[in-house]
Amino acid sequence: MSTPVDDPLDPLSRERSHLAGSRAALRAMREDVESLDISDVTANWVNAEVLARQIDERIKALADLSDTPLFFGRLDYLHAPGAEAAEGAEGERFYIGRRHVHDAEGDPMVIDWRAPVSQPFYRASKKDPLDIGLRRRFGYTGGDLTAYEDEHLSDPAAVTLSGSAGVARTSKLLQQEIERPRVGPMRDIVATIQPEQDEIVRSGLGGTVCVQGGPGTGKTAVGLHRVAYLLYAHRERLARTGTLVIGPNKSFLHYIEQVLPALGELSVRQATVDDLVAHVEVRGADDSTAAVVKGDARMAEVLRRAVHAHVSMPTEPVVVVRGSRRWRVPAYELEETVRELLDRDIRYGAAREALPQRIAHAVLVQMERSGEAPDDRVQDAVARNSAVKAAVKAIWPPVDPAKLVLRLLTDADFLAEHAAEILSEDEQKTILWAKPVRSVKSAKWSAADAVLIDEVNDLVSRTASLGHVVLDEAQDLSPMQYRAVGRRCTTGSATILGDLAQGTTPWATRSWDEALAHLGKSEGVIEELTAGFRVPTDVIAYASRLLPHIAPGLAPVASIRENPGFFEIREASGTAEVVVACGELLRQEGSIGLIAADARIPALAEALTEAGLTYLAPGEETTRTTRLTLVPASLAKGLEYDYVLLDEPQAVVDGEPDERTGLRRLYVALTRAVSGLVVVHGAGLPVQLG
């Protein structure tokens, strides 16, 4: 923070000097933490381990990444923040970066982008300057500060770009940052967040936000940056309750895993829905018809009925013997207690734990009426009495979630009893297993079965709730999967990210209102991002030809890219020509994704190997030496590459169970390119592409 006075002779040298000073200050902050001596601070080894782990995380958070600019912008306030109305109040200068950096005296050299004082960097405009006199953006090359852009908000016509090439009248730094080639995992977008994105990022912790965004609108980045912002604004609360990012698959999670650490946030857990419900080993798979029924929200009621069917009304009294006396609780009184617990609609397991205490309380009432003065210890002893335990086991037996689901899927009569008037006979037959299964361990559970077990597990014992959950590619979840996610944030909030046009499962989401209802977040706010920052104009225009067939009524993404991008359609007679096209793209700067129908991946892999072209699998994009990734179409969702070579679009469509799902899969594949797209085909193109 400083008074906004520039060296008129060499502003760029001044900024480089501030960068060097900031890096030195960050290094000093790290060294201060590394030098901490905690040997005599804690009373026991447990606290010492916890403190040591916290210090280690702090050291990691203070890492200075050589290829990540420490600051990317500067704000010169006209007045001191909070003193705009004070006559003669002197303005201040703030450098905006990914984390807070202060000097030896504690004065800030870089302000965290999430701080309130940084907000005008994203929100200030010529119409509403927010008391900003100058906004400066910085350009970097290989970690070195090489250019800057000045926007004088008090003089909207004045924009200056300075760098090694001299001075230009129009700035393109922001556009260059958006379009610059990418190699490796996903980067943060903290330097390029747009006003409409910033509003979502800084929305409060108490509310759930659902973001509908087409390809390249930055919805994934917005969700991750919202987590970073919430951890900054509500760190103490979220440290207690926890945060979670849920992605569609492991490849996607590997792709995004470096974004939050680059922003200094190391404590956010990442998982897939399958990870959350991993109560059993998944070794089987459902056909689409069975998966749709198992994923239907109606299954929740079937399971609830099956769980509570274990409760039986007592027909015999409970007789408790203590010393020389016998205390009798009649059957009708036990039935009243059981019905009261059922009416309270609490978890099955919680009610089962409460029942022996209720019976013991009835015994204590009789003791008091007879002149005794029992205390809490007596009640606990009665609750542990063998007669009470036997009664509870008979009335409210324990339920094993996996065993219950197994019985539903293998016992036609049991399923029919609890699915009556909920599932049709055909639907019941669809989900019944053809062969009997001896045990839970030998069962070939499917992913949908694991979600059902998770539902029962929650009916028996409440699932722990987190403070905030981010759910990405949400359009592909079933209603029962939404419920599984929702119970992880019943007392917290959520950020839901997705695109209805990219739904490629048979149970894909039809509307976000419906999805929010299944999550238990009906009050959630739906936001739409329509400005495309990543996909070139020509590419998104071509892919948008599919929208009337896959998502009628959904507005196409409007690319704001100045560069229309490279786009070509060419015919190829075999895999050899596909390999040649890969070689051509490898002459370009940046990453290349060869996307193909899953069935064609082995043949393409063999052809690449024979040609001596090394390649990665999705999620392995962490090296700068290998820039080519061979991507099955089923794993392309959420990934981005500078250049995409799409092999045989019709094969991508034909690889799905129905045409609409296939066209949605093709839409996903077509929109993974950041700089250019080459479509290679030997067979005809899908007619929907015109």
C-alpha cells in the first residue's frame, strides 16, 4: 500500500522493483514460519503433531510459484477506502494478487484478491468507477513482468499499454491472458474474472447458487474461486465444518486439483459422488433402464418404507427385576412409546437408542410412585437390563443398510411390499437381480446400488454435514445422487455448476429447479453465464448447431474472443491420417487433445505408438514434455486443450445408447478447444451439424 505517485521516467522498472520486493517479503514470511520453535509450546505430543501439521500447511501456502505472477493488477484509489467523503482525503495504491504479502513492518505489499478493497479491480467500470482513479493490469512472460495496461477510470478514453514493444493505443493484455496457450492442469482465472463472474464468486456463504453455463463460460473456475473466497471470508467457520469439491470422475479432479493450492488453499477435499457413497465395492454395472429406476427419487420412499418395516408393535409387557422387586411395563404403554418415536420421524438408529431410555423412564416413574428415589444412574442401569435389551431387539431391531438393499434387489415379495403404488411391476422387475446372492461381499454392486445403500445409511444414522459443497458437471446426476450430495450439506450451502446441454446420462437433469429440489436446496438462486471466454467464435458457432436437437430453448454461448480461432474439417481414410494431423498440431504452442469415441481409442493408441508420438491419458496433464492427450469421449467433459483433434464425430454419436445422448456427447467433444479445432472424418458427418 502506498501513495499513488509514479516514476514518470520508467514505470515498468518501478513495477519490476515492487515485484522483486514482494517476492523477497514473501520469502521472509515463509522463513519466519519455518524458524518457529514449538518444542516447548504444547503440553502433549497430540497437540504438538496438530500444530506441526498446521505450520507445514502454512509453509506450503506461502510457496512462491515461479511461473505464477505474485500480483496481476494495481488499484489507485482517489481517496482512502472508507473515506471517500472526507475532504482532502489522500488516495492509496494497492497491488492485487493471489495472496497477501506484507513487509517487515507489517505493511501490505500485495493485497489478496478476495479482500473487499480488491473488489473494484473486477467491478469498477467507466460508468461506475467505485472511487478508482487508475486500474493497471500487468502482463508476464515466463514469470517476468513485461508489460502493463492503464485504465484511467476518471478519463474513460485513456488506456495505455506499455512493454518491450513500446506503447499501443489499445490494450489486449486481458484478451491475451484469456487466450494464452495452456499446458498441464487447469489454471486459476483470478486475473481475468469478469464482473458477472465476480458476483457469483463473492456471493454469501448462507445461500446456495446454481450456475448454468455453456462451454467456455468459466463455470468450473467460478465455482473453485467461490470456494477460495468463502474460505477467506469465513475461514474459522469453514475450518470447523469443512469444504468439498465434487467432480464427475478422477480425470477431471486431477485436471482441476492445482487451482485451489495456487490460491493458497490446501484444505479443500475433492471427490466424486462414487467416493462419497463407497460403502461397498462396486464390481457390477446396470443397464440404462435399471439405472434410471434406481436413480429415481421415488426409491427414497421405497427405502424409507423398508427400513421402518423392521419396527414391530410389542405384544408382551417388559418385566424388569431389581433386587426383590419386579417392575412391569404393559404392552399398550410400550406401543404408545414406539408410535411416539415413529411420529417424531427421527433417524432409525437414534430412535432405537432412545427406546431403552424411554422404557427405563417408565420403570422409574413406577419406582417414584412406590416411594423410591431413583437417580439417573438407576435409569441407565434399567436401560441396560437384559429384559429391556431383549424387548428393544424384538421391537426395533438393528438394520444393516447393505443387507436391506440386497434383500430389496433379490426378494421380489419384499420389494413388491414396499414399492406398492410407487414402482410399477415392470419397474420392479427391471431392478431385481436375476440370480440369488449369498452375501453382501459376494454381490456385484453397481454404482446406483451404492447410492441406495447410502440413502439407507442416512435413514439409520445422520450423515455429517459440511459447511460448503461445490458440485461440478451436475447435469449428469440422478435424483438419488443429488440426494446423496444434498445430505453432505444439509446445514451448509452449495455451489452447483453445470450445463443442461451437456447432460450425457440417461437420467440427465431436465431443469435446475428440479435438481435443487432433490438436493434439498429449493431456495437456491439460479445464475446463467452466457459469455464464452475460452472457446473460439468459429468453434462454438459450429457446435451450437446441435443445440436445437439437444437442448431446445437454451441460449447459445456468445464468444467474446477477438481471435476467431482455427477451425477445419477434413476427410481422412484411416488412423494414419489422424496421426499426421496430430503431428501438424504439435507444431503449434500449447496442449493437444485427440478426442475419439471410446471404441476407437485402442486403434488410435496403437497408431500413435507406431508413429513414435508419446501421449498421456486424461488427468495426467502435469508434464510440459508431453503435450498430446488421447481422450475417450466419455471422459472429455470439463477438460480443455489449446487444440483439439476430433476423430469421427459420427462414431461418437453412435457410441451412446440413443441419438440425443450421442449428440450431447458430441457437443461436449466439439467444445473442448481453446485455440483451434480440427474435425477428421472418414464416414459422413452427423446431419444435425448441417
